Amino acid sequence: MVDEADISSEVEEIARRLSLEAALKRQNTGAESLTECEQCGEIIPERRRLAVAGCRLCIDCARKAEKVTERLYPQGQG
């Protein structure tokens, strides 16, 4: 019999795996940075595009994404 804890654990594991896979793709240094943020459509400044290889988000959207990630995966837990 599957209970809610088992389902929750499985969902969390899938989310963690997908998050890690996405992070690995973003770290691909050969990737070209976007000129516009894929979240909000704002222009990504050239300095940021050059500093962060494969940059896909403006600084504001990147900060929001980091806050969400920190809430989902607090340091020291997994």
C-alpha cells in the first residue's frame, strides 16, 4: 500500500533530479547566452552575458529563481 509520504518522497526525488539536470545544462560553458531573459523578456546586459556563460535569465529573474530553489532545498538538507 502506497501512502502519502511515499508519494511525496517520490515527487521530491523527481523534482530534485530535474533541478540537477537543468543546473548541469546551464553550466555548459560552451552554451551561448541569450540576449533576452527567457522568463520576463527583458534585455540581458552584455556584461552579464559575458560573465555568465549560457546565461538565460536577467539578474532579477535569476535572484527569484535562487530564492525558490533555496526554499525547496534549504542548505544542509539533501
